[in-house]
Amino acid sequence: MTRSSKKGLYVDPRILKKIEGKKSSETGVIKTWSRACVISPEMVGFIFGVHNGKIHIEVSVNEDMVGHRLGEFSPTKKFVKHGGKMQKELEQKKKEGEIASAQAAKAAPAAKK
């Protein structure tokens, strides 16, 4: 057993103080920088603005999230597509093909009448 499990779960006391005695419908977004805070049952229904290092990402807490940490739902890295010019050309051809097929589908019912 690890030492942290003996000590118990970490729930930020400042967050608990902010939601204490309030209804989830009354409060807006609760901003927090505490990504390590474990989601407790009292937090269900509230919307937290979890900081990802640049901005606050809104996280709406539901029952399935209890026991997880707030930081799990606020990704810190942005995926950048690979491929450069070649990838852009392929995506453009694919988009043109979709537009052409949509126009053909619209023209087909008109031709039957």
C-alpha cells in the first residue's frame, strides 16, 4: 500500500468552501487551479473552470467522475496534425469530393421528376 492511500484523498478545502451551502444552479463557473483535487460527491452538478496552464476549461461534474481528479478532464496539450502541405491537399480533395457527391444527390431526385 502506498503512503498516499493511507493519508486519504486530497480535496482542496478552498473548493469545498466555495460550494458549501450553495446549489449548483445558483453558482456559475467556479475557477480553480487545483488540478490534483479529487472530485467528491458534494461537487456533483457544479461547473468548474479547471486551469490547463493557459486558460480555464469548463468541466461539468457528474456522478461518473467521482473519485477522479479535476485535472483529468482538462487536457494540457493540444494535438497538432501531422502532414503539412500534403495532408492539407488530401483534406481539400476529400472535402471537394463530399461537396460533389452532395450536389449529385440533390440533382438525382430533381431528374426523376
